[in-house]
Amino acid sequence: MSRRPLTLLTLALACALGALSVWLAAFAVPIGRRLDGAALESFGVVSQPRIEPSIHGVAGLADPIALIVIAALLVCVALLRRRWLVAVLVPVILLAANLFTQLAKPGLAHPRVIELSGIEGVYPASWPSGHSTVAMSLALCAVLVAGPRLRPLAAVLGATYAISVGYSLVALGWHLPSDVLGGFLVAATFALLAAAGLARHLNEEAP
């Protein structure tokens, strides 16, 4: 993790602007909506009846119960490592990112008509994806909790987990790709803001 708060704040701003750009492209730009629909249709090809239960299982890894269990484990690891501030930041990140997503969904709700093989589907209040926000915020908190030696492994495992959840959501047709990307960027914004605060605190404590 960077020890430069300004760098982390800049990255947080970039993620926030990225989320805004994704939303504008998905809602206000016709070609953006067409690409969203085309990507959704491509992902849906893998959702065959025989493997659909497995895809449902992957999507369920970001359900509320999974969020609570994994969050509790991360806090326990932080406490065992005596990283008290990190133990506090984990629930703060998770609560802030996921609360923002749940409040943004109805606030940004707007009918998006997506044509799939001649059939029109409407996605009125699906941006950003709640499951994607959960998955990415948990993944980033795991990186924050992990020590320097284990951080690369935590990053790989966390990315695999978040991408798998996002892929399953699109394959099942629950969300458009822009919804998943929006959820990832929302989670990254709040995690980077918290990391910037942590970096500033560590810098102030350093001799």
C-alpha cells in the first residue's frame, strides 16, 4: 500500500470520475447502451441450464450473509495483527461503499431499454451493482488487512473473487456490465479514501 496520501486521494478521485463516466456512457450515450447490451448477450451464452446452479452459487458469495461473515473474519485478522485502525476501517469502508450503492440505485434509476436478440429488456434501477460493490469492497479490505508479504496474494485472490462474482451477475442477466463496473469503481473509491487516511496517520506516527 502506498504511504503517499495524495497519491491515494488522486486514485480515489480517478475512480469516482470513472464511475461517473461509466454511468453517463450507460445511460446517456446510445452507443454505450448498445455495447452494454451486446456484452450482456455475449456473457449470457455461458449461462447454460447445466451450469446455472454453479453460477448462482458464485453470485451468492456476495450475498449479505457472505458480507457479514467475510467482514468479521477480516476484522478478526486485523485485531490479531494488532492493526487497530485497520480493524475499524474495514467496517467503515464496507458500510460506506455499500450504503452509497443502495442509496444511489433509486436515486439514479432511469429506464434503460436494452435489445437482446429482438427482445427488449428494461433495467431501471440496477446501477451500480450491489453484489459487485460487496465483492470488490471485501477484496480491497482483504488487501488492506494483509501484511506486506501476503498483500500480492491477497490482491490476486481478491481480484479473482470480485471478477468471478461480477461475471456471474452478467452471465445470469441480473446486471449489465456497466452495473458491475460501476460497483467496482464505487468500492475502489471508498477503499482508496480510507487508505489515504490510514497512510496519513502512519506518516504522522513515523519518526
